[in-house]
Amino acid sequence: MDLLDLIDLTQSVLDGVLFGATYSLIGIGFTLIFGVMHKINLAYAAASVGAAYLSLIVVSHVPVPVVYLVAALMGGVLGWLVYLICFRFLPLSNPLATLMSTVGMLLAIEELISHLTQGMPMNYPAMFQSANIEIGSFFIRGDLLFVFLIGCVAMVGLTQLLKRTRLGLATRAVAQQPVAAQLCGMGINSTNASTFVIAGLLGGTAGAMAGAAIGVLSPLLALPLTVKGLVVTVIGGLGSIPGAIVAGLIVGGAENLFQFIRGVSERDIYVMLLLFVFLVFRPGGLFSPPGGRD
Amino acid sequence: MDFYLGLAQVIGIHTLLGLSAWCVLHTGQVSLAQGGFFAIGAYVAGMLTSMWQWPLALALVTGAGIACVVAIAVGFPAMRVKGLMLVVATTAFAEIVRLVFFNLEWRIETSEGVVGPNGSLGFGGIRYFPSNGWSAFEVNALIWSLVGGVLLLLWWFDRSRVGTLWRAVGEDEIAAQSAGINLTATKVSAFGIGGAIAGLAGGVFAHYTTHVEHSNFGILLATFAIAYPILGGLASLAGTLFAVIFIQGFLLEGLRFLGEWRSLLFGALIVLVMLVRPDGFLSRALWPGRVGPRRQQTASPSVDDSDTARQEGSRHA
Amino acid sequence: MKCKSRILGSMLVTTAALAAAGAAQAQDKALKIYGFGAKSGVVGIFGQQSEAAMQAAANIINKAGGVTLGDGSKARLVIEYLDDRCNAEEGINALRRIASQNDSIVAIGPTCSNVAEPVFGILQKKVGDSSDSGIQFPIYTDVAAKGGLASISQWSFRNVPSEANMYKSIFDWVKTSRPELKTFWGGVEKDFAHSNATYGVMKKQAADNGLEVKGQSEWLLNDINFSNQVREMKRANADVVAISAHPFTTCGVLKEMARQNVKPKLLIGLTSSSSMETLQGCGAQAEGLVIPTSFAPVNDNAKSAAAAIQAINPKYNMDLHNAAAYENVFTLKDLIEKQKIMGRPDTLQADRQKMREALAGMTQTNGLLGAVGRTGDREAVKPYLFVQAKSGAWVVAHTPAQ
């Protein structure tokens, strides 16, 4: 491998890692909901893409950062809706029922998006599109860096929320000991609902960032983001937020690495094998979540 | 009439797929890998009849057999993980299978021309049924005798010791282990049998569509596979059949008059069913006062791999 | 009271007049042409526009008196379109449903190539082969364009552009009109049958016309990150870049190219991307993209067809896909009259045979851009031209000699 290839390889991995911030955001959403409710919300990525679509309603009236904000807010609303429809009224002891209801929700959201947009890809605004930083022969995409930074801000914000606020306290308490938390006067339903809203805010941001990074939104995005998000969640450790962050970056980088080495047809095979390696050697994930919960 | 026969074929194949997931779900594991075994059965059986002119029965059995072997091979490491991790691991496995077939190119010259899987362009020309003059009725007879056979087999398992072992592992792993049940053997056997059934279904699928490609075997198919037993209720085998008829017969074909709204309603109706009957259609008596299924408590496989929840007694009926 | 009776009276008169006028125009007979394709889902717009085009054509035919049946009577054309959601099993179900109706003699469809291949596969392969239990029903395709499918069965016919011809022509044109372009780089969506197959054609024609094929970038239908692929493209620095992909990934790649400042001297695209979707998703980045197509509103026929579909629903456009459906309805009407189809339940199988023979016997059909030739394996040789994306619209770049 000559120097040119090596530079390309590094560039590839760098791009992948920056893009992986989007995966991290989706992974955090999955892991947050799983950590608190011990249920998978398969409709999460679809709701995130849906939130990005909803933010397109205001795109011609407001500056771009506000569009992202609207996406985040819409994500929160959709998150709450998903909670209400798919989780609130289903018995806690039956995880299969919520699995299926979120699958139904995923299909419904995807179909609704296709229906309303006639399946046409929609242009999504990106910031810093032309701002590219060149360091020697390396080329860092300005907008991906922005996505990465927004991701970091969101993650820090989330961690602060969980550690410093009462809501965060309630969330962690319900996650660790639901019955005891109830005895202490924390409402399970309202706490769960707020968890979904918070995860939804994050998801809306993720959807917006994915749209900004690709440049177009399409209903085709929902399923692959779901799968990647789940892979990231598992590699990072179920219920662990720092795990999801690191795992997202790893998956993003690994994806590009495999693509560079083996081409696009085999890329996903290797990503899946990477998952298996983690499952075999480190089934708890990168970081086991705090509090002794798995 | 031909249309109803065709629809019955689809329902039959999907019932087999649902039953394969039922086996695995019954032992408490949520597996999204059934689509992968379906694919293996489809490609293997399709290749055997179209490229080497094997008789159908032998090709189907070989497809099912290979799927079973792969299932057992995957089953051993897969049983190390539980819950959500198993879901993701099986999804990953199914994706790997799909991608392998995406890349598989193996074409040979036969009397009918060049046949064989052509990578991403798919695998067409599996014309065993029409070339040999099978009528829609005969294909149906084949499919439904397979369905009947599998139902009988699973019903017999259910009533025998095997079924007890599966249910025990499904309801409470720790208790089962304490009772001396070999967890790994039980789970892997269920996985293997499920894989064989899915492989059988896949083999027939390839023949009645005459053309398969990697996109047929994606995550959506795997999701449908587990949707059938979950919607139908794990307590009864009939539930799966009922769910397949509901989804394929009613939702997909029966609601055609709704036009574009059909797809929109599809997801919404699944959510509705889960809200109204979280344990599945046939898990409780349809009307109060009528005789219901034997068991009150259904073994709900856990995607929650925390033991504390179970200790809290959160498993209420 | 007087007022009321006057109103009632005038209503009665109007109704009677309408009924009389209606009777004069409406025929008591109806002949159905079925269609099937993707009406919902991501590619739902294709099926919807095909149905609208078929309906527009039927409206014109009915206004002119309808179609003449074998016994001299007139019938109005009725269109019924089934949704297969671009799914093989549903496509097969849809065809079986159509074939089991007692008023179906032919169907137009499907939309997706991955549905067409299995659907054609369940048809009887050779006419008259009594050992073949395949379905005996003629299908005349409008959209599904993966190469060579009609040869699967003698009951399957297609009216889709021949990519081999079009791309041969476009690279011929490149050679003669832009001789300074020497090198070629391709981009291909590997997991979609149509794009993958067409890329093979593009590459071959480019090489045959003297361009040096320096390589290709590959991606998948759902991919979202094209930085690797575009970087390879940038390194190759080819004069001509051809992208064989559908609008979503085409736009993703074009945007990445804009980001990495990759500006080839000529951009060539996939036939199916010459639609509104590409311009909607990335109009700015698609500027200059040249695509061969079998429809553009360049003559009166084409323009009136485009207007007719807008009359059905203003949000629909006429493009190369549903233009074929439009053409098909007119072709079928001519064939029905020529073959003296009776359209009765008791003549059903005979009618289907007649339709098949008529379709097989066609040497030429009427297309909106000109006469459409037929090949020995039931495909079409459609007139085409090259369009270019300019300021958010498709304009004609060149009309090659054919």
C-alpha cells in the first residue's frame, strides 16, 4: 500500500468516524429507552427521520439552525406519541407486545412519509457545506464536523440532564428499581413518558443531522438507521450512553474501513462480523452501564 | 379460483415461516434469523432443481437440512446471549446470509440455457412447477401437506417431553436450569428445528415465485416471521395460522379496495391488535364464557435480560 | 309553490336532457384493461402516474366513441389498476387476481423489475405447450426496464426503452460532438437490478466508443455516505462520469461531488433518473446532467399527452415511464379492434389468445416521440432523445438520428 492509499485510508476512516456521530445519536436513543424501560423501541429511527421531515415544513421561513431545532422538538413530540400509542397501555410484563407495536409504528411512519412526499427525496439544508478544512492532504468536511459537534453537545446535555436534574434522577431511579422509585413517589408513567420525550429530542436531532450530512431525506433511511442504531447499542453496552457514543464512532469508522478494503458489496458482512466478535468476546458491550444493571 | 389457490399458496408458505419462528419464540428467544434460513432453503432447493435437475422432494429436504445445520452451527454461539442482544445478533446473521447471496454468482449451462444465481441480479428460471405441469391445486396440495405435517409434528412435540422442556426454558431459564434441564441443548434444538422449517418454506417459495433475489430476504421478512406467532398468540399453533390469514388474506389482499390507504392501515392495524390483545389473538377466549386455550400464562420470551425484573414478580398474568 | 314546481320542472328537463345526451355517448358495454404496479410505498408515484396515464388515454378514446368490438358494437374502455407495492409475492397475487376475472384480456404492468421477473416466470413459457402449467395471460409492460425480461415467456411483451441502444447512441454522440473527452469513470448502485444491469451497458458502450474506462465507484441503494466513492472519483479525474443509480443515491453522490469539488466535464445519468425526483432532490447539483429518455414534450402529441395527465390530477407529470402506459392503451385499443375481440366472458380464453397473437404480430406501434419498432424477443425499439438538467428543468440536449 503506497502513501496515497494510506492517506485515502486514513481519510476514509476519519470521514466514517465523523459520520458515526449520527449513529451514536441514534444508538443513545435506543439505549436510553432500553436502559429505563427494558424494552426496544424499533420505531425510534423512523420517528427521527419523521421529525426531520416535519422540520421541512418551516424550512423556507426560518434560518437553518432553527430548522434543526424544530426537528429536535418534533422528535420530542413524536417520541411522546410513540410512548402513548405503543407503550403506555401495554402490559409491562409482555416485551413481545411492545416489540410488535413498535414494528407496526415503524411501518406506519415509513408509509406515511412515502405517502405524503410521494416517495420523492427531499432536499435537506446543511450548514457549513462549503467550509472544508484542509490539513495537509487531509480533508475534513465542515458539515460533518458540525454534525459531530452537535452530537457531542447533545450527549453532554443529556448526561447533565441525567445527573443534575430531578427528571434525570427520576429516570435513573425508575431504571434501577421501579418499585422502590414508585414508593418514593415518582410516577412511573410520567417518568417513562419524559424518557421518551428526551430520547425523541435526541432522535430529532439525529434525523436532522443525518439529513444534513447526506443532503437529502428519503423514507429509505428509516430501516438502515434502525439496524445500525441497534448494532451500535449492542456494541456499546445496553443501557450505557458513553458506550453508545464510542460504539457509534467505531461503527462509522469501521464501515468506511471495510468499504475501502473490500468494497461495498461485502462491507456490511464485515460490520456484522464485527458485531459478532463483540458479542463473543465482550457480550456486555464496551461499557457495562452503571448501577449494576445490565 | 386460481387467485384463491394462489393466495392459499402464499398463506401456506408464510404459515411455515411463522411456525419456524414459533419454535424459537417458544423457548424464550426472539430470533430475527428465520429470514436467513428461508433464504438458504430457497437458494439451495432452487439451485438443485434448476441447475442439476434434482427431483423436488430431494431438493426441498436438502434445503431444509442445510438450513438446519447452519441453524445449529449458529445456535451454539447465539445461545450465549439473550434478549435484545440476541435480536441484534440474529438480525446481523440474517443480513450476512442475504449479503452472501447478494454476492453469489454461480451460473452453469444447461439444456434450458444459462441458469444460476447471478449475484445482485438475482436467481431466476426456477421453473420446476410450470415446466412439469403442476397445477395451482397441486402446488397447494404440496404446501398444505407440508404445513399439516409441520403442525402435526409441532403439536406432538408440544404434548411430549420436548414441548415441556421448551416451555420450561421459555418461562424461566433459571428454574429450568435448576431442575436439571440442559439449556443449551434445548435452545439449540428449537433453533435447529425452526431453521429446518424455515428452510423448507424457502425451498417451496423459490419454486412458486420462479425468481428470487437478495432483496426478498431482508429484515422485513424476518419481522413478518416473528409477527405471525406474536400476533396469533404463542399459546396455540392455530394462532399463527390465524395471524397469517389475517395479515396476508385480510390486510394485504382483502383491503385492496382501500387503494393507497391499505399500506397506511397496515402498520396501524398491527399496533391496534397489540393494544387490544397484547398476548395475541388466540391467547384468550374470543368471547367470555367460551372454552379458552388450556394454559392461562403464556411464556413471553424476554427481551429484557435483567434478572431483577423477574425477581420483582413483574410477570403478572 | 310556483317557484318550487318551476325548479322541479327544470330539474326534470335537465335530467332528461343529460340522460339522452349520456345515452348517445355512453355505450352500454364496457371493456376493461387492467394494470398493476407499485401504487404505494417509496416508488408509489410510478404506479399512480401509470394509472393516471392509462385513464387519460381511456378518456380520450371514450370521448371519440370508444373501442369497436368484434360484433361492431362500441364499448367504453375501463381501467382497473392493482397495487403490488413493488413486492414479488403481491405482484404474483395481483396477476392471478387479474387472470381469474372474467373480463380481463390483457394487463399493463408491472412497475418494478424485481416483480416483473417472477411474474413473467409464472407465465406459460411457450405457447401451445400443454405440459406447461404456467398462466396463459398476455402482459404488456410499461415501466419495468431490466434488460431482456420479455424473453422469459411468449406471453410477456414490453414497451420500455432499450438501454443498449440509447447508451450506444449517447456515447456515439459524445465521441463525435466532444472528441476532447477521453476518460470514463462510472458510479453504480449495485443492489438494484436495473441500475446494475444498465451500468454494464454504459461501461461497454463507453469502451466501444474509445473512452478509457478508468474504473467505477459502487454503492448500495440505502447508502448514505459517499465520501469514499467520490474520493475515488476525484483521484481518477475522468472527463466523463456516468452514474447508474436512482434519484436518492444519485443526489447523495452529486452533493458529495459538489462538496469535494469534483467537476467532470460531462455527467451522464440513468434513464429512470430523468424525472422530477432528481430535480426536486438536488436540482442545483444535477445541473448539466445528460440522460437519454424516451419521452419529452417536444411535439404536439407529447404535449397534449402531458396536458391530458395534468387534467386527471395536476400533481402528476408525464415522464418516460407512464408515457409508455399511455401509448400502450392506444396500441391495445387498435389491436382489440383489429382482432375483433368480443370481450364476453364466454370468449375469454380465445380473446386472450387473440391479444397475445396480436401483440406478437406487431411490427410497429405508435409512440409519442415517433414510431416504435419491435424486436424478435418481444421488446421495443423506442425513439429517444437526450435531455439535460438546466436550471431545475429537463431541456432537450440533442435529438439523435435513429
